[in-house]
Amino acid sequence: MSNEAARLLRDTDPDKEEITCINCGRLCSEDDDLCPHCEQIPKFVLLKDLGMSLPIGLLEVVEDENGKREVLQKPFDVIAGDWNVEKAISDTWKKVQRQPGVSAFDYLVCVLVHTVKSLAGSDFQRLKHDRRVAILNNMFGGDIFYMYTWARIVALGETFTIKDVECKRCPNIFNFPVDLMSLEVACRNDPKSLYRSVELRDGFETGGEKRFNVKLRPATFVALAHSPNTNEAEMFRSLVRDCVIEIDGLPEGATMTDSDIQQLSKFDMALLSDEVDLIAGGPQWYVEGECPKCNAEFDHLIDWRYSNFFRQSSRSSLVPKRSRR
């Protein structure tokens, strides 16, 4: 049987499960990381189903009889922690705060550097402290948020209560129990789906030529943590410089410079911003609920800050119900 015949047979396998894409509403294979029609994530996995497996993973190159190939290493484990772990986190944070450019996101690394037990098959706690910090900062942002969620679940349980929620439709005030196991997670299983080619409308000039095509991959945590959240332009620049890993017509490893980014039109900036959001995996930081009195539906934005997220109860904000399309 020829290779083409085998491919056609696989593509028409009657046992292959099909799902309806949550973005475009068309049918695609259950095994697809990206919908072939809209090129977006066709489904979300619940946190309880994914378990202690990274939604994206550590990208590694392995070599076998078929040559070199990229694989995603996904297993991890976290410890519940105790008073000594809490003290270690606090001491680490005091040292980190003295460094320039520190943001609230850096606290997540302070938590995980002491609570991640194993990562991608390695004994994480046997590594030197600085090595652990470097590894975490260079992981994909979605994976860091996912492990952080599990650190909270292992430490305090899978549920917590949001106190004094005020309904946006009626004057009812109520407590809202949140089940973290019901969080939806965007995953990647095929390393090829990490990369996304984007064609710009207006482009930018570099190397003496106009460039229109770039390749993206998900943002690393350090880029997210050190993006100035008070300045949208600076945040955009930081993320684009981190996510763009290839520019058509330039040597391998070329990335966008500040000069390149400053040339982008408003249209291309919006396009790249949307694409960066699209390829980011990890937990969706909201859960769905409804008012017990008037049944008004809403989404609850989870406050991930340690002071709230690692408490039995907290306060946060509600937003209108989001559309899946």
C-alpha cells in the first residue's frame, strides 16, 4: 500500500471520533490540536481530566532510528507543603523583591520553586535553587499557571468560596462555591501545533526588504511576568519579541527588533495580539455560575494572587457570560 493510500485510509477511518469545534461550529477530529477549518483550539479539557500533566509541556528534541524529532514532556508532581515550605516561599520572595523589574507574577515562581516535586520525569527538588528558577521562568506561561493551580488544590483542596458576590441583574448577594477541577484547559499534544504562521497585512521593513510573514509560539512565563501591565504598548512589544521566533526571508533565529515593532500598523498590531492570545495554552481563568435567585448567568474571573488564591475564600469580580464562538 502506498503512503498516499495509507494516508487516505487513515483520514477516512470510520472509528475516528469527530467533535464540533467550539469556535467555528464545524466538525473536526477529536485528536486535532487545532481545528483544520478555523485553526483554533477545537475543545477544552477539564482540569480534573487532564490531571498532573502539563497542558503544553517542555519541548525537547529526541533522536531515534527515524532521526530527530520534537516531543512535549508533560508529567509533573507537586507537594502539599507545610510551615517550612511556607517560610521558604516567604524568604525567597523577600530576596526576589529586592531585584529590579519584579512583578506580582514572579510570586508564582517563588511558590512553584518550592512546591514542584518532579518535572518531565526529573526530580525537580534535587536541582539547585537558581536552576529551578531559570527552568520555571523559561517554561510556557500556560504551564506555569496550570502547575500553580495544582499547587493550590494539593495544599487546600479543589474548592473555595467566593464571599459576598453581588448579582449584576438583581440585588441578590450570595456566596459562590468554585470547583477548580471544573476549570477548562487549552492543551497542545502535537509539537507542530505550537507554531503558528501569521501573514501581516502591511508588514515591516528589515534587512532592506518588506517582511509580511512571521512564525509565533506561545509566550514564556518570564515574558508574561515582566511585561509592563500598566503600559499596553510596552506589554505588546515584550510579548511579540518573545513569541516571534522566525521572520520569513531572514536567517534562523532572527526575531523582531524594537524598530521592526515600531513600524507595525494598528491593523497588524491587533492581528499579532489576537494570535498571541490564541496560541497561549493553559487554564482558562474563569468559571461559570448563575445567581441562585434570578438564574442570571455570569463568568467568575479567578484572582490568582497568592493572598486570595491560596485562601479558603476570597473576593473577585464577575463579568457577563462569555460566548464560545
